[in-house]
Amino acid sequence: MNRDRIIVRTSIIGIITNVLLAAFKAAVGLISGSIAVILDSLNNLSDVLSSVVTIVGTKLAGKQPDKEHPLGHGRAEYLGSMVVAGIILYAGIAAGIESIKKIFSPTEPDYSIISLVIVASAIVVKFLLGRYVSAMGRKANSGSLIASGSDALFDAVLSASVLASALIFLFTGTNLEAFVGVIISAFIIRAGIEILLDTVDELLGKRIDREVVDAVKATICQDEKVSGAYDLVLHSYGPDKLIGSVHIEIPSDMTATEIDRLERRIAERVYIEHGIILAGIGIYSVDSSHTDIRDKITDMVRRRDGVLQIHGFYADTEQKQISFDVILDFGLPDRKAVLAEIRREVQEAYPDWCINVTMDVDI
């Protein structure tokens, strides 16, 4: 089953389940006069809307590339997640307002055994639904489904608090409904904010997981001609579409034909093993005759605090030029000053050479 089909099928199951839960809870809430149960049913309705938006976003993201969008429509799914976040935030704020009103104008609920059984059953159903949706989300690499699954698990906890408040009222006469409603609304609002922030991170271009980066570099370095892989940049055009570029270190005596074959091998292997399209592979030439200079400068630079990596070393004896890249920690107060210090130190060690030092980004 392909990714889109998993997302749509799981979302439809979520819609049907939440519609039934919302109907039962609304009936219980209206009959018993429980504001907490009514708000819980509204929370289920917001989940229905979220699932509908997820389906629409998935369908839009699955559209084929066209002239205006040559890399596809995958990012439409992120826009869908933002709409879901907006729906959840609205539901949470509305629930909070109604709950606060009930604190100042309380009404006593009238629970029956049947209503309590329905609420208890809803807790179990919501918990199982949350586990199922989360599992399908991880299988399909869908942020929307994973968020919906987590939200469903939170809903189970919140429904349990509604049941607890009902039992407390029946046994002690203490009415905590409105306060439980405020707690429910706070959790709903927090879930909406988290989904919104995660989606904004995706659109801005967040750091790719270190495990993915390391795995891709390891795949590239499997080729015997590659001595190192650096500057791996991956751009997301949807949850299942990554396009990127990388620099590799290879022997300086390779011919253009050999390099072309190597790049094709690497691109094919990375796509097969990771589903990532390498649109560009840059070259760092490694000359074994300059190993002593390289080792000395590498040791000199790596001793400095905040230096994460040095790579792309190249020494041109004819032009008397030394070039290399350094990756500096984002935590340094003034990275440009550190870069200048590195260049000055290397220049003093090799006064007759022209030193070119480039600051790379810690991706």
C-alpha cells in the first residue's frame, strides 16, 4: 500500500470513529448537562475536521509536477498541517471561554450509569485509535498522522479526567466540571501550538535528522574512490521527497570519465537506499603529495575551540595557494572573528602562500 493510500485510509477510520464518539458524548453531555462532556465531544469534532484537512492536503500533495511547480506539490501537506493547527487552536480557545464562563455560573450535572459507561468506553476507543494512527503515521512518514495520533492519546487522557470529575461529583458532590474543561482547553491549545510550530519549522527548512545525514554519507563513502563526504544539503519538497547536493573527496588523478561514472553510481545508490535525489555532487580533489601540509594545518585548526570540522583541503604548489573549509559551532559568540584568527594562524605558518579559508555551515 502506497503512502497516500495509508494516510487517506487511516484518516477515514479516524473520521468515522470521531464522528461516532462525538455523537455519543454530545448526547451524554446534553442529557446530563455536563459542560466537560460537551467540550470533549467538540474536541472529537475538531479531530474530524483535522482528518478531513489531512486527506485534502495529501491529495493536493500527490498531484503530478507541472510547469508552475516542477518539483511537485509535496509542500501542500505542510499547509494542510497549518490549517489543522488553526482548527485545533480555535477549538481549544472556544472550549476555554465556555469553561471559564461555567466557573462563574456553574450548573450541576446529572449522570447516569449508562452515560458513565459510554464515557469510559470512549476512553478505550480513543486510546486504541491513537496507537493505530501513530503507528500508521510512522509507517507512512506523515507528520499530520503522527500529530493526530498523539492528539488522540491526549484526548484519551482528557476523557479520563472528565470521567474522574464525574465520579468525584457522584461520590462527594464536588463539581469540578468547569475546571476540568479549562484543563482540556489548555491541552488542546498546546497541541495546536506544537503542530503549528513543527509545520513552520518544516517550511523554514529545519535541520535534517543526524541519523539520516550520517546514513547518507556512509552510503556515499562505501565507494572505494571516495575518502570523505561533506556539505550534504537536503531540501524537503514534501515528507517523502528530499533533493540535495553533497561534496566528495576523491583522488586528484581521476579522469572526467571516471568521475562521471562515480557520480552516477553514488546518485543511484543513494536513491535506492534512502529515496533521496542527489541533484549535484561537487568534487574535492585529494593530492597525496600534500599530506604533510594537510595534516599539520588540520591539527593546527582542530585545536581551536568551536571548530567542528575541516575539509576540502587543497594545496596548489604552482600558484602557492592553500584552500580549505571549516565548520564552526553556532554557539560561538563571533564566528567571523574565529575564522579570521584561523586564517592569521595558518598564514603565519605558511607566509609564502595565499591562504583561503571558507566558513561552512553546520548542517
